[in-house]
Amino acid sequence: MSQIVNSHLGIPIGKHGKTIFRRNRKKIFTYEASEKPIKVKSDIAQNNRIGFGKLGKFCNFINKSRLIKLIWKKSKQPGSATNRQILKYNHSTYKYYEISSGIHILPESLFIHAPEVLLNENNLIFRFSTLDTNWKTYDEHYSDFNPPYVFVAMIHAKDPVNPNNENKTVNVMLEETSEAGPFSRVDATSFSFEVPEKSFSFIKDYNTILVFPAIISIDEYNCPVKWAETGGIYIKGKHPEIIPPEPVKPREKPGNSFRMEYI
């Protein structure tokens, strides 16, 4: 490792040939890149690296939405960038169940009551209610959830029917603005996305299909004001077997100590 002192040619950062330049506060250090990639010997570590890469691609896809990116910025969740915020928010769930209904495309906010998704090769319909399912009364959190709205639905298809299918997963993001509203305080609300015919013909080729619906209230500048989401809903397949949490070990109570030693 070497250090660059009093450089008059600017601040070198990145890789040039085999030399890597890294900045640590005000100092610049150089490293020689290895010609051979680091081998991961442990199967567990290797699987973790592959899994982390899958989650990263999933979060990067979500992060391509300008509106969703603004929501994560507004949420101030931990993370150096919005795609990292999404990843950190979902990492613990992914660790045990991969991409499942427990994954969230938006940070926690309003709860969507009685969510239902109908999906076939031509249509995607999202239904929900503003009535609290426990108390059968109107959820007052929706009283200032005003139009215009952006309805969002992310489709995640995996586990190909044909193992030789080159496309192991498919991600689709739908975002559609609606001026209708506010939502009914009595009846369920239904929204149908406008898509070309056969838009979802790929769903027959996968054994597991999840839809992640969300609703975003926006202002006159198309910026998010409030949002509601519910995690994923299975169209095909089911949630992996629940892993029971490890029992909490009781803390040892401080007690008296008696020590005796013969020399």
C-alpha cells in the first residue's frame, strides 16, 4: 500500500489498470488489484452472497421509480442511497424467506384493509377497503388521504415451470395516476390498470407469482404526500414455511460469589 502526498493533478479516485485509488478523509492511498477473484470457500457464505445479489437486483428495480425513490428519501430510513434503504428495510425478511409476501416496496405508513388482487394475462385489478377489518368502522387515517392518487403494482414472478427457462425471474412495475376519489367510507374500492392485451401472458410460465400493491397520494408537483401499502399478495404459490424464532435465553441474575483456593 502506498500514499499520494501533495498531488497537483487533482484527486485520483477509482481504478486505473491494476492500481486502485481510495480516499480516506484527506489522504489518498493506492492498492494493487489481485488478478484472481477472491474465492468463497463456505457454501453458506456463497449462498449468502448470491442471495444478497438477488435482493439487490430486486431493490434496484423498485428504485427505478422516481415516485418510489422520493418516498424513501422522505422516509429517512437508514441507508446511504434509496436503493440501500429498501435493501436494509427488507434484509431481515429476505434472509429467512427470500422474496415473499413479507417484503415491502414502500416504508411503513397507512395500512391497506382487505387487500385483494385479481390477475390474469390481460388484467390486473386491485381491491381494498377503508374500513378497519377488526372494528368494521371507517379508518380515520384515510380522512386526509386525498386525490390525485398513483396506483402502484409490482409483479414478481419466479420458479419457472420449465427449469431450462433462461428468465428465472420477471419483475413488472405498474404506475397509473387517478383523479377519482376520495375513497368510499362504506364500500370497497376497485382499480383496474389499463394495459395492452396479453401483457401478463408470462404468468403461466412461473409457479410463484407475487403482486405488491400500493397507493400514493400526490400533490400538484407530482410529489408524494401520503402512501399506503400492504406487502406482497400471492397469486400463485405460497409463503415458505414459517421458521419459529429462537427462544430467548434468560439472563443470569447477579448473585453472591464464594471462591476458595488452597496453595
